[in-house]
Amino acid sequence: MTTHPFRQLDVFGSGPFSGNPLAVLLDAEGLTTEQMVAISEWTNLSECTFVLPPTTPEADYRVRIFSLSTELPFAGHPTLGTARAWLDAGGVPASDGVVIQECGAGLVPVRIEDDTLAFAAPPRVRTGAVSDQYLAEVCAVLGIEPDAVVDSAWVDNGPGWVGLLLRDADAVLALEPSLAPGSSSEGRWDIGVAGLHASDGPADVEVRAFFGHDAGPLREDPVTGSLNASLAQWLTESGHVAAPYTARQGTALGRDGRVFLTQDGEGQIWVGGASDVAISGTISV
């Protein structure tokens, strides 16, 4: 049995315990994939990460990201949370003010911005129109008609996201999706839904994220960095919103997450938010 540093973090919160929790096991070299899956499933969180030595000198560390038993090439709140855990454990980035993370999707820079962190939104691996068949399937899962959708697109940056824009934030919050969605022509469900708030609202955009396999059940994620990253790319390119803007997520789950979306002079979207260590200790494997 080996002992490893462990952190549990609250990511994208607007106050204590209002964001998305993440488990991080540091110094994970030597663990098998089977052990990582077992630990990830045991934590029962949306994601659990394992920090390893980098395979390239450009990176500060390498991370493997698991959503229960499924390994992901990239995910947003695990990126910010892992960077914060690595810094909290004494990690010192090679470049001042930025951590370079190596993951399945490649190298992801994470800027250190005082009390918050921000990652560069990675390129999408799938974009463009959603077929009428799949849009109808997604709408059936969400309990809405296709004509309730203002716009839709593939916004997949690794996890498989399809993005839907509804008429407003209230329509997003009113969704009551099926917990046992049945079969998908895509093999699984990765659904991101957005709606604009009024100008005096608590944020600019309301976001909800649903995911699951055909066998179910459908789960809702409290606050989702990867989805907010690709939604921002799509929504700004299509003219539905302009950066900078703030997204709220987790409302339907009793959370109060905030994601800050900015765009630099080269058009790069940055996804920022709080990332706070909630639990610090060790884990025996």
C-alpha cells in the first residue's frame, strides 16, 4: 500500500462550497489505470484527477482525468482544480504566472490571476450543425420541442458536447430532463444548454450540463469548465454574446457557480473562476 498527497477542491464557486467539487491525487506515478478507475468511482464525484510527471519539458505536470470509469482527454473544472492542488502542494511553474498542464488533449496553459485561475479554451474537435434526428433526440430527453431551440451546434472539445441555446435563462432553469433517457444515435449523452439573462440578472448567461451513457442514468454537472469554454467559442462566433461575460451554473442543483469568460486580442477564449482547497490530506492505495 502506498500513500499519496490528496486534495479535494471547490471549483468555480461564488462562495464556500457553492461550486463543483474535484478530487485530486498527487504523485500518482505507479498507479495502474484500474486503480485510478476504482478511486474515481469511489469518490463518486463528476471527476477525479491523477497528477503524473510530464512527458514533455514544456509541461509542468501531466494529468489523467476520470469521470467515474471514463477517462477524458480534457475537462475544465479538473484543469483549474488540478492546477490549484499542484500549486498548493508546492508546485512551482517553470514560467512565472502560468502553469502548463499536459493532458490527453495536449498542452493547456493555466494563468494564475491572483485568487483565481483561468485556462485557455482548447480547440473544438467537432463543430457545425446538429442533425435534425439528434436534435430531436436531445429535445426529447430535455422534455422540450425542437422549436424551443433558438440555435444549436456541436461544441465538442473532448467530452462530446452538443450545445443548445434556448430563448432565455428561465427556459433553461425550467428544464426537467428524463433521468432514464434511453438510446442515443451518438452512443451517449453530453448536452449543454444556455440561455441569456436579462441585463439586470445575476449573470449574463445561465448554463446547465447533462451527461450519461445510453444505459443511464442522466446526471447533471454542477459547474462545467469544458462546456463553458466551447459554448463561449460558439456563442461569441455566432454573435449571440460578446466577451467578456459571466456564466452562472448549478442553480438547479442548489449551487451558485460562476465562470468568467474573457477573450484576448488574438481571439483566444479564457475560462476563469475560483478554485479553493477544501480538504487536504493523504490517501492510501
